[in-house]
Amino acid sequence: MSEKKKVVILSRSSMQTERFMKHVRDHQAKEELNYEVELALYPKHMELILVYKPDFVLLSTEVIAWKPEIEKELAVLGIPNALVKGSHYGTAQVLRIFNDSVKL
């Protein structure tokens, strides 16, 4: 069996982010999500990213204002990323987000 790919969800501390991560963990527990997933919170996100070394980063709509800066940081490290659709993030459509956005 191959090693699971690592994905970081980059967001800000909020109730919406907590709710979304609960859904991520539920899908992982049911083995419906074949990724290792960690949460990095802006603006201290690079600390986790440098240690965790993800294969892909999903940007929540909560960090859209800092997207250009974040994309530059990730480009230096060669880490691909995608902005999650706001309606999908807000309604915690975890499987759809991973299927539509994670390109590995």
C-alpha cells in the first residue's frame, strides 16, 4: 500500500474552520478520505508547513485576502495549492473539495 499524501488546509481560526475540520476528521474516521490532513492557521501557517512538508495545500476562503502572499511562499517550496470554493467550504462538502481541488 502506498503512503498517504499529505494535505494542509490553510485557514484562520474561526467556528467555520472548526466545523469544517470536524467533518474532515469524520470522513477520515470512516476511511472516506485517503489523505493525511493537518490544519495550518494564518498567519503562523508556515511553521506547520515547514515541519509537516505537505504535498498539497488547500486555501480556505478565509485567507483569500492573503492569497498572493501565501501562493508566493508555497511556490518557493514547490508546493501546489488551490483555493476552495466558498460555498463548498461553508457547507463542509469535504469529499467534493478534495475530489475537485487536490491535484496530485
